Amino acid sequence: MKFFYEQKGYSKNWIDKRLRGIAVRQELTEEWKERGLNQQSDYAILTSEISKATFGMTPAEYKQHKNLPIKSKENLRDHMTDLELIFTMLGEKMTTEISQQEKPKAMPAHKKVAKRGGGVAGNARKDAEKELGKTVISHENYLGFSVDSKPDIASP
């Protein structure tokens, strides 16, 4: 996976965060499997809850925000900045931690946990935005850039 991102021209710092995000996501899906969830549709619903609580948008809305084709195979996370990846990781990691602590059994309980985990990341994002005086939710994406002209969206 690292080689794939290097070949596409992503910065080393961005690649490190993206790979860590993949590991955090894998921990979360393993937690959901242990709690009896194994349908991709369940994962999509819960991911949407985390995203809404973190960024105020579902993944589909976020793709639209970044001008990414909604029905494409473009992975939204491959178009996120450092801070967007970090807040995504925080929401997913908090959801994992809360789920491990509370051990939800039914989908409504899982949704509440996902909202709470994403809410922690959403509050942290809002605090960061107040500090920075600007939003961390970016319109930037990697579409249409060659390796040589690709901006380092991992930098502010």
C-alpha cells in the first residue's frame, strides 16, 4: 500500500497518516465483527454516523464537497488533508474504545456509540478550527493532478 501511495506522489508524512488510519479502521471493523456486525451496509451506516458527528457530513456529502464523483471508486480518504485524516482516525478510534467498553449488541446501540465517538472528534475539530481561525474541512482533492504537479495537500 505504501508503494502505491509513493508512486502516486503523496508525501511521506501523508502516507504515514493514511497507513495509520487504515490500521485504526481495521481495528474498528474487527470490533464491529466481534459485536456481531458483518454486513457492509452496517459498516456504511455506522461510518456515516461517525462522519456526520466528526465533519457534519456523510461520506457521500463529503465526496461532493471535495468535487469527487460520488458513484466512483475514489476513496474519500485518499483525498483528505493531514488534519482531515487525523480527525477521521480520532472518531474511529474513539468509537472503537467506547464499543470495547460498552459492548453494544444491537444496531441502535452501535449507532449511539458511533455518534459519540465521532462527536469527540467533531468537538476536537471545532476546537482546532477556533485555534486556527479557519476550517480544517478542505475542498482539495488529488483528482486531475499528475505526480509532478500534485500539491502537497498534507501541508496547511
